[in-house]
Amino acid sequence: MTFADLGLSDELLRAVDDSGYGEPTPIQRAAIPSVLMGKDLVGIAQTGTGKTAGFVLPMIDILHHGRSRARMPRSLILEPTRELAMQVADNFAKYGKYHPLSMALLMGGVQMGDQVKALEKGVDVLIATPGRLMDLFGRGKIMLTDCKLLVIDEADRMLDMGFIPDIEEICSKLPKDRQTLLFSATMPPPIQKLAAKFLNDPKRVEVARPATANVNIEQRLVEVSTDKKKDALRDILRHEEFRNAIVFANRKTTVRELASSLRRSGFAAGQIQGDMDQSDRIAEFERFKSGEITVLVASDVAARGLDVKGVSHVINFDVPWQPDDYIHRIGRTGRAGMTGIAITLATRADAEAVAGIEKLVGYKIAREGKTSKSEAAKPAKAEKPSPAPPPPPPPPKAKPRRAEKKPRDDRSPVVEDVEGDWNGPVPSFLSFKAD
Ligand code: AMP
């Protein structure tokens, strides 16, 4: 099946062609025709499946007809985090380049003045995080009575972050005869309830997690002593054939320090961590995406949810403290069907954390070399993990899932603990089979 078979306009087909996509992904094949027909939709799909284009493409064609009015957006997309909101906005810019649609982004941590000005002119598409939207709604700056198309994206993450009451309130302010699309990687009962209450006879589409995720990421573990970690990292960056790399460290101070140290060694390195201003983080992310910097040193908190196509390497400068952070981190590479390499530097003191990760993923990560620099840099071709790892062991019991953490208020200027998507190995207890 081609994009042309899905009923999209010629302008959109041209934009899709410019993006270099050969054919629609399964979620796009299933979602696009039915969204174009005006049906409600429940899409069970995670990031990495192409779900964003699955709703952005038909929305552009739907919104092409009609005009926006001041303060009354014609469509609303709810995203749990600012990073995701920005990525959806990027998608609109990319696919909508032959359609003159207006768009506004409403998210915490960014000056409200400009966002309000954009709204006052009238927008076709409003992309918002729930906290900021409720804020503006409360101040009378926005009316949702003309909003005929609603997308609730990443609904299960909204649940984890405590946003469901806000979403219910937002839904009740939209006209009843709207079209609603809900996307979620899993369908826990509160999300099923939300769908039952606010969607009208939705078409249900479920796609598997990207099937190639496991085999697309080659994982290696380099055993190294603490005082040699920086040398080992520099050696990897000098010897690996990498296009760009995200280097994860556990502490913000390490992120800062490592980014400066790499710059001093001549690498085009930048950083993203939770202490930075939102605008600085956006600027840094854009520099990485554009290729101006090729190494992005990041903390877990700031890097979750980031989607950069074609990240060739993820390097764990520190072994993450929580096993599931490992899965989130390495899922930054090997996205959208591409291959990636994940290298973890581990000291003796990390033995327990490494064991926890291996228990979670269900196989032993290939070891490479000992502490020596040159050995650390050599790719361990012979030790490549088997492309089909054995099935994961039974779920570990002790660690509470992120869902049990405190809800986050996105009015804060700093992104806090945000559930990320991943594209790495999927432990069995995270797989959900909807009924
Ligand atoms: P998403 O699941 O929406 O976060 O998309 C994951 C990645 O897949 C993004 O980098 C998209 O640009 C890319 N993508 C979306 N649709 C396609 C397609 N039909 N073919 C290839 N890549 C795509």
C-alpha cells in the first residue's frame, strides 16, 4: 500500500515524498482513512511506530477547509510533555509545508505572552500540555467551543503524570459533535474509561511495538575503571564510526562537566539537563538535530521522549541506577527501522546495577575488553548479541513502576520526571495485550 492509496491530498503526498518515506507504517495505514472519514479513533501504539504522522497528515487535510477565528482554535492536540509538543509542531511544519495552516504551542516553561498573541490571531491547530492550557482557560484567554477535532496523545503517560482530571475537564469544554482521537501505548482501565466516556463509537487500531526494536540495537558493555572512564569515552568517540551520539550520565554535574571536557578535547558537544532554561534546552536539541553538534551529553530526566531520527550511538557514561532507565536510554537509537549501537561503560562498582539491567532485559550484554583504552574502543564484532535474545525472565518484583511516582505539574519551568518512550528490549511485564 502507498500513501496515495490512503486518500490524502496531492500537496500532502508531495510533503510526505519530501520526507523520504517510502510507504505508510501499519498505524498510518489503519488510522489515516478512518480519520479522514471523520471517525473517532483509539490508536494503541507507542512512539516510534509513526503514529504522529498517523494523525497529523489527515488533520492537515481536514483543516485545510475552513477558517480560524480569534481565540477559538479549530483543533487541539494534548501532549504530556513539552518535548513531545514540540515534536508534533515540527511534524505539522514538515508535512504542512504546502498548506497554509496556523499553529500555536502552549506549554509550561515558555513565555506566555507570545503564546497568547498567537491565539488571539486565531489558529487552526493548538498543541498544548494540559497544565498550561487549563491555566489560560482559567484566565479567559481561550475558548474551545469551535474546536471540532481533539487528539489526546500518549494517554497512558498523561495518566502517570496525573493529568487525567485536567483532560476530562478539557473534554467537557469542547463541542459534543467533535472528532476525537486517542493514542496510548497501553490501555490501563482509567484510559479505557476515558475513551468510553469521551469518544463516540471509536475505531480501535492496535499495532505491535516496533518489531525490529531488539535486533536493531547492538549492545555492548565496556568494563573500565572509574579513573579511565573519560579516556574510554573519548576513545569510543574517536574510533567508532559514529554519526552522532547521545552520552548519558547520572548526575547533572557530570553532564555539565563532561560536555565541557569533550569540547576541550575538540568534540562538537552540547548538553541537555534539567537545570537548564527551557529555551537553552530547545536550542541545544535543535543544534543536535541539525548536526551542528554531534555529541549530546544528557541526563535521564531531560532526554526522555526525545525523538531524533538517525542517532547512531547511545553511550552510557554511567550505568543507570534504575534498570528501566537503561531501556529508555538505549531506545534513543535504533529508531524508525534504523540500526544503532549502545555502549555502556561499567566499573566494578556497577556490578549490581548491571545485573539488575540484565535481569530486566533477560540476557547478558556482550562484554568488551577490560580497562585498556584501545581495547575499550574496539568494536566487539564477534561478541555481538544474538539478534534474537531469549525471552525475558519473569518480572522483577521489588521496584515500583514510574506510575507510582508523584504527579507532575507542567507549569513548572523545569521538566521533571517524565515517563519516556523506548525502543529497546521490552521486558514481559511492560508488554500489554489489550483485550
Ligand atoms: P513517531 O512514532 O510518530 O514518533 O515516529 C517515529 C519516526 O518515524 C519519526 O522520526 C518519523 O519521522 C518517522 N516516520 C513516520 N512515518 C514514517 C514512514 N511512513 N516511513 C518512515 N519513517 C516514518
